[in-house]
Amino acid sequence: MKKITILLLVVSAFSCKNTQNIASKNNSDPSKYIEKISEKNLKEMLYVIASDEMEGRETGSKGQKKAGLYMIEQYKKNGTPFPKGATDYYQHIPASYLNARRNENLQDSENIWAYIEGSEKPDEVLVISAHYDHVGIQNGEIYNGADDDGSGTVALLEMAKAFAKAKKEGHGPKRSVLFLHVTGEEHGLHGSRYYSEHPLFPIANTIADINIDMIGRRDVEHAKTNNYVYVIGANRLSSDLHNAVVSQNEKYIKIDLDFKFNDPKDPNHFYERSDHYNFAKHGIPAVFFFNGVHEDYHGKDDIAEKIEYDALTKRTKLAFVVAWELANGAKRPIVDKK
Ligand SMILES: [Zn+2]
């Protein structure tokens, strides 16, 4: 009796281990984790990030640092550590760097980072970026920056939660994922430029950047529906990146992908105007998700009450499934264009 029991235990322990191994290799379907992206959570967090308490998150301000602490608290809560090789969740940027190009008397500020280590190719890193600074207080009015870029900020937090959950259940990404909240965007993309010049992981091992800046509203071109997102830059360096966006959307999200602003001749030049550009200029394939500008862009009424949370959720899910594919695909996206 006893012997058999022991034998059975050994056998079942083995088969259990086997199942887990197979499961961790088979990350083809993210459906279960797409559902972890919750509209309710996104809304709850955005109401905090864009609250008056954060005083418009001016680079280096007390309000921005408070927002940063709240973000770190969320990462700790959802089980996403700071990156390997760092000592905490901060990448410190001295005021001298922030004021070097144009002295705007900015104070020291920080990028904030969190990290999920890859299970098979931990040295290959996908960056997902969004800026968390905004324009602060002007003429006594707080500019809350709910869409710009509170929306991208909470999208990263929610995506990290889904990846952390997947990892806990044996479905962690094959490659590493770095969640990078950059500062100083509104003053000239300073935080992302600083990261690209002082990268925690080698640029050569950085497989792509997914940048999210303003995904919670709609523009006048899409007055009838918020079921769209502008996709900018995906095909500029890598056909693989473009194909990943198109096919993951088709499979899981089915939102209208609008490529209008991806035209290099478009006079708005959005490709050069947000943080992904500091990755692209180093040859890293980058895609920028964006809802276009609206009447409250850089206005005092860019507030949490005006966010369309269904759209924010759908676009976050799109960024998540693209990230999932890039982190789990057989090959990293090939750079096949100049
Ligand atoms: Zn922005």
C-alpha cells in the first residue's frame, strides 16, 4: 500500500510539472488575459492620476511626484517589480539635463519603470512607454491632463497587471517587458531621450517600443464613433511590427485602425512628436497609439469626466495584444526599412 502511494505521488508530481512546462511555452492565445484589462480599474486610476491633488503633474513638481508614488503603489499591488539592474522604481534625471536645451527652471524629475522578466529570452526587451508629466498649473488653473497622458499612464498600469497575472499562472512573456513612464515630455520629450541615452537594457536588445499618448477621447474626424485609433510609425522601420498590429487587431479587438497620420507627408508630423521617436531614431521599431487632438487638448478641461472609458479600454486591450505578440512571437520584429 505505502509503496504504491509513494509511486503514485511521484508520477503525479511529474505529470503536473510536464503540464506546466507545456503551458508556459504555449502563449499563442492571450484571450484570458485580455479580459483582465478592466474598464472599472482604468477609470478608478485615471480619476486619481488626473485629480487636482496631482496639480497637473508638471515635470519635477510635487504633484508629479505624488502621481509617481501612486503609480508605484499600483505596481506593488499588482505584483510587478522594478527592473533587474535597478535599485528601485525610479530613473532619476537631474535638472541640469532637463534644462540643458532651454532653461525652463525645471526641478529634478524621474522616469518610473516596472518590469516583467522574460521566461525564455530575458535579454530581449520590449518597452511600453507613456509620459506621466503634464503642463501643471497655469494662471491659477490646474491642467489635469486626463487624456494627455493620464490615459496612457493608466493603460500601462493595467497592462502590467495582466502580464503579471499571466506570469503567475505560468504564461509569462518569453521576452522581458519594461513599462516606462517617462517625464518631461511636454518640455521636449526629455525623459524618453534620457532613457535612450542611458538605457537600462542595451539598445541593441530592445526589440520595439509601443508608445501610448492620448487614447481616451475622440477627435472631430471621428465624431460618430470612438471605435478607432490612429496607428503611427509601425511600418516605418519594420514590416513585422506593422503586421503584428494589423493581425492582432483583426483577431482580438476589431477596432478601426486609422493610418492617416502615418503618412510621412502629413503636416502634423506626429511621428516626431511623442516619446516613441527617441526609440525610432536609434533604429528601434516603434508604434504610437493616439486618438488625435480635440477641443480640450492642452486645455484646462482635459479632465477625467470627459474620458470615454469604453474607448480607453478597447485601445488598451489593443496595445496589450500587440505587446503580447511581440513578447511571445517566434522572432523579434525584423528591421527591414530605413
Ligand atoms: Zn502627451
